[in-house]
Amino acid sequence: MLLQVLGTAAGGGLPQWNCACPGCAGARAHPGRRRRHASLAVRAGPGRWYLVNATPDIGEQIEECPGLLPGPGADVRRSPLAGVLLTDAELDHTLGIARLREARDGVDVCATAPVLRAVRERLGLGAVLGPYTTVRWRELTGARTPLGEGAEVTVDAVPVSAKRPRYAADATGPAAEGDAWSVALRLRDTGTGATALYAPALAAWTDAFEDAAREADVVIVDGTFWDDEEPLRSGFSRTTATGMGHLPITGPGGTAHRLARLPGRCLYTHLNNTNPLGDPGAEQHKHLADQGLDVAAERMVIEL
């Protein structure tokens, strides 16, 4: 199984267009610190790829992943991008779907039932994209689902949170219930059994998530905030990291000590612009390294 990290930033990216905090100012002064919205590409088979989340940076992210580029050959409009897997319905993870309207052969959009309903009906992407391309809306559950016919990779969803995006806060009906609004995606190589677990948003460390993480060869997990007080200390929020639906990396309830006990490789993603880890020279990187942890790098390739 081949994975490529396409982005590692939380909403707004780094730098964020309307912010001059130290993290954003540093990224403007040092372009090497720039981070695109958190996303991942997974090769499902020869010439067949899926994106994990479709961000506002989707065009640039595709250009930076050689496996996602069209061609070469006589059919210059044939793309290897077969679809998108969604971890949730947040705008930063779904707005890029609209950019796929030019998909000549159509595109799969795979997500849990409440997320599909929100994206199709609340965002209106079902009606908007219909005149342009064929979107195959496919539900993700806890059962292993092959990524296409003869796929080398399967995916299943591990529910982690009932947090809804603001535009769907008043959603009602069966699809509005439960904790499938935000999930971790488990990607499994059908040949080798190697497993990757991707969870850019993690509101609680559940038993199900613990089991999935312990079995995974690589875990790429929510690193939005360094500690629980970061949003308050930075002055952009009146609530804590956990109150915003993101377990912090350190402190009481933090994820670092849990990840350090896991047998697989563990990487953080989805860094907020206020997170000191956005600075490659920050001392917090050594703190992670001492525990055998790291931050996912933009465009890094992981082969399992």
C-alpha cells in the first residue's frame, strides 16, 4: 500500500489568509513552513487512487502527487483519481469535491450516512455536480469495503465523534444521531495485511479507536493543538481544544503518551496555525522525538 501525505494543516492552512499570529507570520517569512489543508492520497491499485478528504487545496495537492496526474498516453484527459474518502463533513474536508466536476469518468464519494446526507443535501453538492459529472455516493460502515473492483486496499470507518459541522448543527432524523459524524479511516492492504489509520479529528480516545490504533502499522492522528489551553491562550476561541472536538497532544487527556505506547509508527497531522509544531525549530519537536513520535511532512510518501 502506498500513501502520500498531501497536506498537514488544520482549517485555513498555514499561513491562514486572515491571520498574523506568530505561526502565520513565520510561514510567510519562511515558505518552507507552509502547510496545505490536511489530506492523504492512497493507491488502491495500478493507476487507481483515492483522496482522503477533498480540501480547498485539492488542485495544488493533485499537482504535487505524481500518481494523481493524468497521462501519459493518447487519452490525455484520463485521470487516475477514482474517488474521495471523507472522515467528516467539515468544510475544510469537503469543499474540494466541487473541483472534481470535470471528472470525465465520474467519481466516488465515500462517507458515513450522516456525512453523505450533509454533503449532498446541506451543501447541495448532489444537485450542483449532477449536470457536470457522475458522482457515485457510497456509504462507509465498519465493514471492510474494497476501493473498486480488484482493489488492493479496503477501507472501513471507526467512529470517533458525534460533532457536526456548524451548517448541519440542526440536522434531524436517524442520520443525525450517533457518533459517525467524524470517523477514523482504516486502510488495509489486501495482500500484506498492512494497515494505516487516519484520524485528522479526534474528540475522544475510545476503546474502538485504541483497538484500531494498536493493530495499525502507521497511525496518522489529530495534532491540531499542542495543549488544551492553546485556543484560549491564542485569543481566537473561548473554549479549550477538547471543547472544540480535538484532543490535545500534551497535558491531561493528551494523546502523546497513548501514541508512545503503540507498536506502529505514529505521526501527527492537522496542525492549527497556533500550534508551535508549525515551526520546525520549535523545542516541542524534540519532546515528540523523545517519545518516538513525529509530525507528518508535506508530500511525504509512506509505503506499507
